[in-house]
Amino acid sequence: ASRPPLGFERFRRRAQGLLEDRGKLRELGERAMARIDLRGARIGDVVEDLQTLVRLMNAWVRADYREVPRSSIVVVIAGILYFVVPTDLIPDFIVAVGYLDDVAVISWVARELHKELEAFRAWESREDAMETFIGRSPLRDD
């Protein structure tokens, strides 16, 4: 494991506090997806990883997918929080550089959790295949 980016520990502590609050985690996922839609071009290289992190968090919240250690889900939540909170290390309103730290943090989280993200993506592929086969979505948000 490599050293977390500057300022990340504050978000890790906040994530730990949110771990059992399903409502706030669902809201965090919604806010992250809205920001991705709004800012996708500025964070281009990490959009796919960030979307995967949000899907992983949502699947974990719904208890559809729990094949990830709690310590890893805390890092996932912290990375998403870092992206959503506009007053992180470099405030997002600073033109041209405000999203550089967000990109760096999401890239770090994706590298740190590479194996967990690949396992989750494989699980999603199997779930999608089952959905096609049986005609319902186990990934839907009920």
C-alpha cells in the first residue's frame, strides 16, 4: 500500500463515520453521479473508475455485494467524499487546477483497490448476464 494523498486522512475519518448510515451513503452516491455528469470532461481519465467506485459503494450499501473488506469500503467512500466535497485540498472553483487533486485521489484509490475493483467488475458482469437470462435486474435500486 502506498501513502495516501495529502488531505485524504480527513476524508477517511469522515467515511468511517458514514459507514453505517445507508441513507447518507445513498445520497453521497447520487451527489457523486450528478457531479460526474456535470464535470466528467474535467476528470476524463478517472470517470470510469469513479463510476465503478460509486456502483461498488451502492452495491455494498444494498448488501448485494459484500466481497470487499470494510477497510477497503472506507477507502471507497473516502475517495467519493473527496470528489464530492468542493473544498478539498484544491477548491474546485479554482479554474483549471481545482479538479487535479480529485483526479489524483481517485487514481490513487483505484490503484490501491485494483484487485477489489476488478473482482467487483467481474461480479457485475455475471449479474448482468443473469439479468439477461432471467429478465430482472439484481442491481436495481429498490
